[in-house]
Amino acid sequence: MAMEAAAPHNPAEPTPSANSVELTVTSPEQMRELGRRLAKLLRAGDLVLLSGELGAGKTTLTRGLGEGLGVRGAVTSPTFVIARVHPSLGDGPPLVHVDAYRLSGGLDEMEDLDLDVSLPESVIVVEWGEGKVEELTEDRLQVVIHRAVGDTTDEVRRVTVTGLGGRWAAADLTVLSA
Ligand SMILES: Nc1ncnc2c1ncn2[C@@H]1O[C@H](COP(=O)(O)OP(=O)(O)OP(=O)(O)O)[C@@H](O)[C@H]1O
Ligand SMILES: [Mg+2]
């Protein structure tokens, strides 16, 4: 049987394994709801990287994620700790919430945190992790939150969710905007 030759990749297009949706979120409550929806797509071993300026809504999104995963403890800004583990209240994976803002050494430093949890068996959400934790896995969900308006009192956010790697290639991210 003849094999079809793979089409050459056009560099102007996103990488073939990238899968992306863009959403508009108009309130903190909607951001939480987005987190709850995102939770339904996640399973043990998944890595979510959150980026966006100070006060963009990364922790607010993570709060909804924690609710959706059904984990113990309120998700707050981990100001004094680099990472916090929220165990599942049921039989789901724990949520490991990392604030990498003050993490300079990348993955090694993450492993040195000695979190009392197995990272491959957890859902890991990292704020400020770009350039620091990508080496954990090629498969990751990148969430970029932008203020739609420069004004810091405005509640409208543009959110881009991009799934990278085989794990996310066929995932239906449109469920996030339903
Ligand atoms: N659409 C929105 N989504 C999320 N938060 C919003 C929105 N509109 C206003 N807010 C407000 O913006 C703030 C977001 O704070 P949050 O701690 O979630 O941001 P952050 O990105 O985690 O910041 P930091 O970089 O300091 O960690 C909250 O006070 C929230 O009420
Ligand atoms: Mg935060």
C-alpha cells in the first residue's frame, strides 16, 4: 500500500501539533468559569503555563481550576511560597500551583522544592513559568491572558489557550468557549 508523503510544513502556519482558541472574558467570575471548564480537559501529568501581566487574572483562573478539579484548600496567590499542593477531595489528581516569579533556576529548583507529591501524577499550573519549566514536558497548555484595554480597572480580558504537543493535538478546545 502506498504511503502518502507528509506535506512540507509551511513556516507561516502554526506548528501542526498546536491547537488554539481565543476567548473574551468579561469578569472575574467568567475567568473562574473558564478555569472550571479547563479542569474538565485536564488529567494527571498535565502542565498548564499561565502568562499575563500582574493582575491579569492568572490566580483567578487557577481558583476555578481548583474548583473544577475538586481539590482541597482555597487557591490563593502563593506569595510566600513558590508552590502549593492541593490534594483532591475525591480520587482525581492533586493540583500543584506554582508561582515561578521568584524561581530563577528553572526545573532543578522546582525539583528541589521537594513537593510531597509526584509531578507526573498531578496537574501542575505555573504562573510566570515561561522560559523556566517548559523542559518538564513538550506537552503543555499555554494560557495567555491580556487586558483588552490598558486601563487596569477594565475587566475585559483576551485569553488565548494553546495546546502544544501530541497530548493536545486532537483535543477539542472549543468546549472552553461554549
Ligand atoms: N476578567 C477578569 N478576569 C480575572 N480577573 C479580573 C477580571 N477583571 C478584573 N479582575 C480582577 O483582577 C485581579 C486579578 O488578580 P489575580 O490575582 O487573579 O491576577 P494574577 O494574574 O494572578 O496576578 P499576579 O501576577 O500578581 O499573580 C482580581 O482582583 C480580579 O478581581
Ligand atoms: Mg497570581
